[in-house]
Amino acid sequence: MKYTPLLLFCFVLLISCSSGGSKQIELFNHISYNLSENEENREITEVIKNEYKNWTRNASPNMQLPLFRFVQSPGYKTFIALPYKTSMADLRDSFFLLHPDSCIVETETNTPWGFYRSYQKGSEFIATQALSVNDNTLYVILISDTAVARSQGIDKNFILNKINIDE
């Protein structure tokens, strides 16, 4: 009986620490990807792999872009890759090789962390972001309808704001 208040306190503390809070996907080396309320970390199925391969099908044979995570939301899809033996310059230049019929909407390349570039291909909006974090590279491709991208405020800070670095 004398331990009941202590056990109750520990239980309440455990519940308060584990509930609420934001959802995250742990990536690597204390880096996580914050999920919004309508986003879901999905299992990478063959269908998702094939769609990702379609977006990266014309990459240089020297580029290795293994798909690491896939995030689904009602308005967009996010592919998170961990490039291996692929330079930031290769990533920056790669999308034109992948989809030469796309036009650039916005670009920001002179940043200490990497680059951001968005494209439009028909009604599709494509955003790519590469980040160099703790000597590792993270490459994100976000695919959306252009109208949805505008309504949800998907811009150069959208993906960057989802990356959380605990040092």
C-alpha cells in the first residue's frame, strides 16, 4: 500500500510523456522526420517501389538512391532516400536528367545544408530537397497536385521544417 502513490505517479508520468506530442519517423544519427496530423509512415510495397523507380528511372548509373521511407498524405506523397556514394552536385543536377520536360518553379542551391528545387510537370508539383546532415545525405522527393501544393503551402521551407536534428 505504501508504494501505491509512487506507482500511480510513475504511471501518470509515463502516460503524459508518451501521449500527445508530435509523430516522428526516426531516420538516422538523431535525425527524424516530423509527421503532420494527416501524414502516415507507410510500408514500402512493390507498388511504392515501382512508383519511386519511375521518378528516379533515368538517374545516372553512378547514383545510388535507395528508398528509405515513404510518407503518404491525402494531398501528397513523400519519398525519403538515403543516397549512397552520390555527391550533392549529382543530386542537384539529376532531376533534369530524370524529367527534362519539367519546368523549374523555384530553386535555392547556395545553402550550407544542401539545396531545394521545385518543378511543375503538367498538373503535378514536384519538390526535391537534399540535406547534408552530420556527414550523411538525405534526399526527399515530394509529389503533389499543383493546386494542393499551393493550398497546403508547400514551398522551400515545407520539407526543411519537417526535419528534426537532435544533437
